[in-house]
Amino acid sequence: MKEFDLDDLRGLMKGCAGVDEGVDIDGDILHVPFEQLGYDSLALLEIAHKIEDQMGVIIPDGSVEKMQTPVEIIVYVNSDVLKAS
């Protein structure tokens, strides 16, 4: 299975409801807190559900709330994908 990367996450982030259209997520956002990017907990839950649908990786609600930056989600998804391989 293809490794989940920042471009994959960006695609999901752009489709989430409640996100400020004025926020630019096309730059180097790996370590920028989701809060600074305008993503609240509901948007993160939506991203987690989209990851589950597309990648088959389940991110429990309690875990997604602890993920503060895009890199944390990417590492989690890829570690789960590697376990399943």
C-alpha cells in the first residue's frame, strides 16, 4: 500500500467542513499546530473518518484529539499501514 503523505493529508484537509478558506495549507505545515491552521476538533474527527474510509486505518477519537500537527497524523497512519503489511 502507498505511504500516506502530506499531499494526501492536504487533500483531506481541503475537503473538511468548518475550515477557514483564508488559511494556506499548501506550504510547509508539517509541524504547524492544527489550531493555528484553523482546524478544530470536529474537523480533525472528520479527517480521521476520511482516513478510515480511504486508507482503512482507524484513528480512535481519543487518539486524534492528541494529534496536534499534520506530521503526527502522517506518522500514525503510516505506522498502522506498516503493521498491516
